[in-house]
Amino acid sequence: MTPGPPSPIVAQMSGLPLLDLTTLSQNDVQKLFSEAERLSHEGPRDRQNSELRRGLTAALVFFEPSTRTKLSFETACARAGLAPIGLHGAGGTSLEKGESLEDTVFNVAAMSPAVMILRAPDEFDMRAVSAKLTMPVLNAGWGRRGHPTQALLDLFCLWREGRDLQAERLLICGDIRHSRVAASHLQLANILGVQVGVCGPGELLPETPPPGVHQFVSLSEGLEWATSIMALRVQLERHQGSFDLETFRKNWTLSAERLAGAPEFLRVLHPGPVNWGVELQEDVMRLKGCRILSQVEGGVWIRQGLIERALGVWS
Ligand code: CP
């Protein structure tokens, strides 16, 4: 990495970044949910943002692959009146010539986007880079550290159905150890008073059980406790050794059959992408309580709300 960005980039921060959820209060999250809900009722004709924000851009710099988060943020930018500019993976960029991730971000920042949306690996110091930029940074997935917008949109999905989040018992099932989504859910649960439980094979559970988190030895035990269940992708690309998928399927794969006796209030979530036949069977999509595509739909409003918060439209 070179010594640092040229001086125009280092300046007073305007707007609100979101690197993790620890900076949010319960009131902030409630306001975000209300704002996202309001935005979801706007039609294209209600949006006066294009004129208001003419010429403003949002930079989406994604050093790791993405479908939902990238396109959701791009949609949110379009609805917020910002033109998204994007870098998606190394292909065709100067990363292939050896330019560092940090230099890449500083150079994109020099093009003065109004907001910087970053997906980066663990080794990238998002906090240090953010501190050197004038525009707010939104974390769109940071290695195993966190995926704050995903956790927010997951609980927004439950909240907008009128569910009382303080009575919610969220069971996270599968590859919790490697999951940035689970990491952000543990933070968000503390803020909102959601109870969290985990279940899965021992090697995929947190090395140190987080305080206050219920740990279940079987899916059926967890399901007796849960009001909602979130399956997580088995992230083979982040595993060190070999992994016994057959045993995982036998004990932990969610299917319509396994969920047949579940109460009507049980909601089934997955942040995507799904490994079909590993953490979920396809028939789960047909269950009345399945909200996997509702999560994606609501994610746009959460991200638009966060972009507008980052621009100082509301706080
Ligand atoms: N949930 C999620 O982050 O999906 P993508 O990796 O496709 O963005």
C-alpha cells in the first residue's frame, strides 16, 4: 500500500457511515425501519430525487462476489437519485496489474462519489480507509466480520409484518462460524432485544459461545424454541479442512418435511445465496412461512434508507 491518499480525500466527514451495527441505537434502527417502510410505499412518480441529486454518484466497490447486495444497492441508488458507478471484482481493473485494494478505493474516492459502498475481505482495513475518506462508507459485507445491511433487512422483513422483535427468538442454523451475517445478527440482537439461538455441527458453531446465545444440539430442539429460523450457507470456500456434507444433510438440512410440524408463526429466512440440497431443500420455498424473497425485496428499502441517512437526508 502507498503512504496514503492525496490531501483532497482527507477532510471532514459529512453524513453517516455504517461500518458495523455497534454505532446504532435502538431508536436509530426503529427510525431506519420506519423510513424504509415509508420508502416502500413511494411509487416512481413520487420520487423527486433525480433532479435533487443530479450529478451525484455512489461508488460500489466490491472486491468479493455479490448478486443481491450489489444489485440491491444499485437499485437503491437509482431510486435515491444517485448514479451508481461500480467496480466488481478484479477482472478488467488495475487490481490485475497489482494495484492494492486501498489504492483502488482512494482513486475511486478521488472521483468524488457522494457515498462509498464497499465489500471487502477481512484483511482490508475498512475502518482505517473510511477514516481517510470525506464521503461516508457503507459496509456491504466485510470478510467474516460483518454484513450490517443484511442483518437489518432480515429483521426489517419480520418487523414489517407487525412482529414484536423483543419477543422474537431467532434460530441461526448452519455455518455460523464463517458467517458475517451471523456476526451482524449478534450485534443487532443486542440492540433490539431479539433472542438468538444457534444450532449446527460443532465445527461450524462459534469457537467461543457468545454470551446470552442459546445453543441447541439438534434441529428439532432448536425448532421447539424458535419463532423464526435462518439457515446459513455452508461456506466451503472459508473452511480449512474437509467437511462431511452427508452428515450435515442428514442432521441440519431444512426441508418441508422437517418443518411440517412447525407452528404457523415460524418464519424461514436465508440471506442467500442458497446451496440447494445442503442447508435448504427447494420445497422450503413453497412454505407459507418462507420469507427468502421478501428479505431481498425489503433490502432495497433498507439500503435506500441508509444511503439517504449517509447523505444527511434524515438522521
Ligand atoms: N446475502 C448476500 O450478501 O448475497 P450476495 O453475496 O449475493 O450479495
